[in-house]
Amino acid sequence: MRRQRGFTLLELLAAAALFSVLGVLLFQMVRSAMDVWSTGERNRELSDRANAAFELLAADLRDGWAGSAGAGVPAALLCTWLPEDDDRDGEADRRRPLLRFTRLCHEQSTLEWLARAGDTAGGQDSVTGLAPRDPSGLRPTGGLAESLYTLASRKDAPLPALMRAVRMPAGGERSLLDPSLAEQKDRLLADAVPAADDVLFFGVQFWGPGTTGWDAGGGAFTAWDSTRGLIPPGDPDFPFGVGPASWTDSSDDIWPRLVRLTLVLDRAQGAASAGSLAEPVGAEAKVITVADGGFLRDEEAPDHVLIDDEWLQVTGIDGRTLQVQRGARGTVPAVHVDGARVRTGRTFRRVLALQAGRQLLVDGGTR
């Protein structure tokens, strides 16, 4: 009778080691696949949020109204800066764009209660939101509305939101185009609703006379005043102002051909969306070092980073070291302490062609 030979201890150890290696490899493959899936889900969620905000902006901007003879309603496209002084030292820590304009009231074709606004004589109320209202108390819209977009901090959220306000009919008392509105914080965001949450940056650029590209050397404008009466003459962000008298003179109004919108959203939980400084940074430093550079390698290298309230443009990355240009995106260079949070966010952009208006030619004419 033959004796059956079993496994030796050495063979059992070798088999166990082989299965361990295979298990580790399988785990790494599954984890890698889960990371790819998670990244895809994060990107999809961020893209959905950005696209929803862009669709609102696009619907409003594409219906921008440049005015008509005898309308008696001001037509304007205004994008000015809204300064914010968080430490209340009398100097702005950053500035955010305040975009507002007159447009056609496209909501009137889809909201039945709004379509009946003004049917009853005596209605005096304006629509400052799109919640259902009793149309008998509303003034007729006249087919026109006003829109306002800006970035604002909220007490109930750790990060700012892109806020949208609407008002119809256009013009009249408490108009969103009131030149003094930017100085009236209590009115500025009255009845405004979030168009996007957890926004790190909102930017607007305009294609005007002499513009050749959207980059720093392309000559795109970061402010616009179609009336040429609100922004003072010679302003570096919009040098075509001619003085307050032009506010009511529609004959010299100018409108950009293209508008580029930029939205930077904070990445979803689970992403390597933030790091921290490895050492303090002075207000004039051009090189910063982060404690862990993992977030810099998440998906794509960032072109900007946000430290506290200051944006820094990234010109080079070498491991954990970044070469930067200070005070980007309307912020002011500041001192940052060791351990300060460094964010990147996810950037989305959209370019819109405007249907209304005239452009100022480089030689000073209009078309």
C-alpha cells in the first residue's frame, strides 16, 4: 500500500506567500478601479453643478437687451467690482465681480402666473423672485427683466455661493441697475437665491476692442459698462468710460461680442482637494512649500491655488514647491501662517456670444 505524501511546511509557507501577493495585487486593482469610479462621480457631480449655473447665466445673457427708441427703460450691461474688507482695516482684502444687466423676460413664456402679471388694474408690486405670486397685484413686466449675479459669503455655509437675483419689470425704483446698489449691502442680495454652492471663484471676462485672446496678454476686459457712464474714464479694467453724463445717453452705448464665465468649485468630499503650508509665507514671497503635495497631483496640475482669501497663480511646480504670482483674481497679497489651508478647486469655463449691442472700434467709432 502506497503512502500518500502531504505538503511540507516549506511548501505551505510558499503557497501562503503566493496567495498573499495575489491578494494584495487584487486589492490594489480593486482600489484603483474604485478610485477611478469615485473620481468620475466627483467630476460628474461638479460638472452638473457648474452646468446648471452656466445654463442660468447663458439663458439670461443671451436674452440681453440693448434698448430701443422710445422704450423709456434703461438698457445696460454692467460688470463692476464689489470690494470686501473682512478685517475692516479700511482696505479691501479682495474684490468680486458684480454682474447685472437688462434682458428680455424669458420666464414669462413658461410661468403662467407671470404671464398674467398686470392683468388687473392697480397692481403695483414688482417681481423680485420667481416663486408663484398673485398676478393681480403685480405690475406688467413689459417683456423686460433685470438679472444680477455675484459671489457672496453666507452665514449658514463655510464657502461662498454664486447668488442670482431677478427683478421685473426693468427700471424704476429699486432697480438692480442702480449705480449706488453696490454700496447698499442690505439691498444687494435681497431676494437673491444660490445658483451654485461651494464656489471658490467666479470670474467674468469680456471680448472688446483689440482683444486677441482670453489669456493675460490677450487684452480681455475684466469689467464692462455698456452705458460708459458708471466706470470713470481711464479705469484700467475698462478704459472706455466718458463720465456720468453718458449714463442716460444711449447713443454711445457699447456691448461686448463675447463673454467668458469662469467658475471654480470646491471639490467633493473624498478628493485630495486641499493641502497646507509647510512654512509661513510673506506678502512678497514668490515661492511656497506645501506639507504634502498629493492634492497637487489629483487629476490635473492647478493653474491657481487659494490660501486663506488670496489667490496665487501657479507658474511652476517642483514636488512640494510652487512658483507663484501673488494677488491673482482680484485678491491682495497677504501674510500666511504655517499650516494655512491651500485649496485648488475644479475650474469650469464657458464662452457666450451676445446677440445685442454695438462695439466700440479701436479708433473710437461705433458699429
